[in-house]
Amino acid sequence: MLSRVADALFWTSRYLERAEQVARLLDVAFHLDLDLAGVVGGGYDLHWAALMATLQQPAVFADRYPGLPAPQALMRWLSTDAENPNGIAACVARARANARGVRGSLPNEVWKELNTLYWRLRDGDLVARAADSPSDYYGAVEAGSHAVQGACDALMARDEGWQFIQLGKNLERADVTTRSVDVHHELLRGLTDEADQPLAHLHWAAALRGCGAYHPYQRLHVGRVDPARVVDFLLTNPAVPRSTRFCLDAAARALAEIRGDGGRADETRAERLLGRARSDLRYADLGGLIGRPELHTFLDDLARRCAAASLAVQEEYAG
């Protein structure tokens, strides 16, 4: 496969997944804001702090929207502001631009769904409603992303092109899930008083929802949300599509298929980096790290390995 095509498919998938992740995190934060409307003090703002840290957003957005409360300014900055390169509007536009350049490598139905999502998010009525009732906007992003992914899975041959799409999607998911767990753990580990536990559980439930994992968690662990179980579930569960372990395993399989040769060829640098990250995660004593600053060190290192693997993919296949 030409490096130009591989790079375009990788980033089409990654940008689309990023847009969906941002939409889901914003929708969860918006509804948590409503749930916490009667709560005072620092706990009320924790969900916005967690969102900004997870998405690595600097606090520059407030200057763009003078007079708007910080939460509304943040939602606009991450949703419809085309100047934000990691916002929803820009990510969908970038995904579409990459896909348009390699339309011959994609089924018509995939392009149609992605193009439909792009124009849907430019609809003036939808954008206007997003200011007061953003859930419709976020729902459109998630539904459009699912439609594109469904069309890919239903119609594409499992060749190199499909593998690069899987690689981009799963590296993006692994990055966001790892950072979300890290951020929530750091923000909430100081809430140790019994009176703080209901608030902590609300935030951990939001972390599950932000990773699209609340329903499978409740099926496995019926009852109250437990922080230690959430951390383990989001990081190591091999059956949950957005757990870090699931995503790293899927990315590793995609890289092996791209390399080919029936596994006889030497592993690439990206494969070795992912292999180290998977091994570290598989054998980590997470139970002994929960509630301690060492978990942040471990997860930060894991996120760095994932980022290094992504760069290695670009150097090896799209350089």
C-alpha cells in the first residue's frame, strides 16, 4: 500500500474517533453538571477540570468568548469552533479531507456516511441549538461516527487499508482511556472522607460513561460504582472495546497483519513499543497502586509508550 494512502486512512479513522470521544466526554460532563447543580465547592468543578485534563486543553478558550460562563465557553471551543484543531468540527473536517484524498480505497457507503456527518455538523439550526441544548449535537457526532465505522466493518475487505483504520481508531481510544483513568484517579484520590464518597462515585460513573463502558461495567459489577473496580475495568478488561488492554491488543494485531509474512518478519519498532506497553499493563499490580501517586507515574509512562508507537507507525509506513 502506498504510504500516502496508509497515512490518510490512519488519520481518517483517528480524527473521527477523536471527534466521537470529545462529543461523548462533553455530553457526559454536561449532564453531570445538571446532576451537580446543587453541589457547592470545588467538587462542582471537578468534572470540567477532568475534561480539560483528559483532552489536554489549555485554558485559553475563555478569552475567545467574553461574557460566557467557563463551561459554555469550553463546550463551544470543543464543539463548533473550527479554530480548535482538536475540536469536533475540525476533527470531522480533517477526517473528511483525508478520506476524500483516497476515495478509491474506501467503499462509497463509507464516504457517504462521513460526508453526511460533515454536512450535518455544519447545519445552522443544529449549531444554533447546540449553544443551549448540546446533546443533539453530540448525539449526531456519535451516531455519524458509528455509521462510518459500521460501514467500514460491513463492507471493507480485511486488507491493509482496513488494518490501518483499526490501528488509528484503537491507538486513539487507548490514549483517551488511559488519560481519563489517570486524570480521574489524581483528582479524586483526595476524596477520602465518607461524606465525599457519593460525589466520588458520581465522577467515576462519569469516567465509565465517557469511555462508553458504563453498561458493561454494570453487567459485571451490579451495584455501586467502586473506584478500584473502575480503574481495573477500564485498563485491563480484555472484552471492553475501549479498555486500554483491548485497544492495545487490537492495535498490535493490526500491526502484525500489516507487516505480514505470516509473522516471520522481524517486529517493527511500533510493535515492540506496543508489546512493552501491553506487557507492563498485563503484569502491573494495579491493586497496589490505586490511591497512590505511583499510579499516575505508571499511566503517564503507558500513555507515552502509546504516543511513541503512533509516531513510529508514521515513520515506518507514512514517512
